[in-house]
Amino acid sequence: MSDQQGELRLAVLGVGMMGAFHADRLSRVVRGARVSVINDARADQAALIAGQIPGARVEPDPRAAIEADDVDAVVIASPGRFHAEQVAACLDRGIPVLAEKPLTTDAESAYRIVQREAALPNPLIQVGFMRRFDTEYAQLRTMIESGRVGVPLLLHCVHRNPAARPEFDSSMMITDSVVHEVDVVRFLFGEEIATVQVIKPTPTPGTPDGQSDPMLVLLTTEGGKVATVEIFARSGAGYQVRTELVGSAGSALVGLDRGLIATERSAAGVARSEAIAPTFIERFATAYTTELQRFVDAARTGGIDGPGAWDGYAAAAVCEAGVAAVRTSEPVPVSLQPRP
């Protein structure tokens, strides 16, 4: 699945901040890849990004971009409401697709995608949960698997954005931000999330009327493990993402200086600094690049290498429960369909 030079030819659908970053990485940094097609609902934006990439052309119709003869795989960074149709078109053609979260905007449609992919010979959908490719989170997963911190018991997560637009309401804080912690909990604990509860402290000044910011989200897994997530969309203090694991024989913390900080019964912690990334791009740029490289390497042989359609569906189901929990402030069960 490549051209005569052995390069994977990609269409990038949606070239806002995230899609433009992906297109740049794919064209300048990722090995074995070539961006051949750019699609965006805004013709001027599509032309701007395509003009920065040698050999790239604009295709105004997303379906035509997916079906183009000079496309071997697709990266979807369009608004979430378009994902179900665009991911399904990639399955129809039988080509790998890296879809930014959300896989789709609701659990029901995400599960239909899971079922459609399950009928194919090989998985083709990778979902853009980039933290799995971050060095710190990978180290933390390795620590858990090695038993260095004993039995994992708790996760404490912090997710702070410096600012948010007025329409970024409490529900979007769950579906667009906490969704990453949802995947982190599943990735690190290796269990599905069973219930979600949302606690709403006094809102920070400037929070739109009727909304809650910050919020504390409690996630309980099927095995009884618990994760707390502080989501703060308007912190005014840079982009901060931290995760602390508490185990029966020690603890480990990522995110203070963009390097793993661990405290164990037999080892001291490492040095730290107080650097705070201004946005998510700076904090996770390397993780995004690693994600893209591994997707390209796998897609060249017709597969994927990362979180898949089920992970996207499970996250959507948890977020639906989370949005309900914003309204009720009571624990809300997560409803998952059987895994195909």
C-alpha cells in the first residue's frame, strides 16, 4: 500500500490546528509517508496547507479524497460530527485510517463502526489517543506491568487548559478533554470503566452562566480501581497534564517536568523542573509524531499499531455516562455492548 518510491500516500481530512500539525509532521518528519491529498470544508484553508506541502493537492469532497487513486491511508482531523461517515468510507475502501478522537460523537454510532470493522479480515481503524505514545505514559505502563509499584490502586489525574471559548461547556469538558483521561485509565489499569460521577466545585470567575469549571470526575473500573480527574478548562496557567499512580508498593508521577517522577520503597525520586507547556501541541508534540510514525509503518502493510475502534467506542460510552453525570451529580453506570 504505497507508491513506487515505497511511500505511504495519505489524505488528511480537516486541516485546522490539529490536522495542519499532522500534515506538517507527515510531510517533513515522519519517514515513509507522503501527503498527497488535503481536504477541508474551508477552501482557503485547504489551499493554504496544500501549498506548504510539495506534491499535495486539494480535494474538496471528503469521500472523493478517501477514494482517490493516490491515497493509501487516511488521517481524519475533521470535526467529530463527520467522523462516522468518513471512517465508514475508509472501511468501505479497505484502507487504514487514523481518526482523531472522537471516533464518532455517540456510543451507538461508534459501536456500529466496531461491528463493521469486526467483519473485515484485519483491523483498519486507529484512534488518536496520543498519550499512549508519550514516553512518560509508556514508562508508567511498563512500571505497572513489571510490578514495581505493586498492585495498582488509584490514579490521580490533572487536566488544565489555560483558556476555553464560551461555547466550551461542561459537557464538552467531558467529551473533548476528560476523554483523554478515560483512555489513560483504561490503558494503565487494563480494565473497563464501570461508573462515572462528577463533583462540581465553585466555578472559577469567568465561567459561562450555568456551567461548571473546574470539575472533579470520579471513574471506577470494573475491578474496583478508582481514578480522580480534575478538569479545569479556564485555569489561566498554561497547559498542565499530570497523572499519579498509587500502588500497593509505591507510586509514580508523570507530568511535572515532562519526565517520569517516581517514588518507590527502594528508590528515590528524580530531579524536576517547573516548566509548563503553553498548549497541548508543545506538551505532546513528540507523542503525536511517534503516533503518526507507528501508524504509517503499520499502514504500509495494511494494518494499524495503536488504540483501535473498540477503544474509541469504550471512550464514547464512558463520556456519555459522564455527560449524564454532569446533570445528576450521582454515579452513572457505563453501558457497554458485547465485544464482537
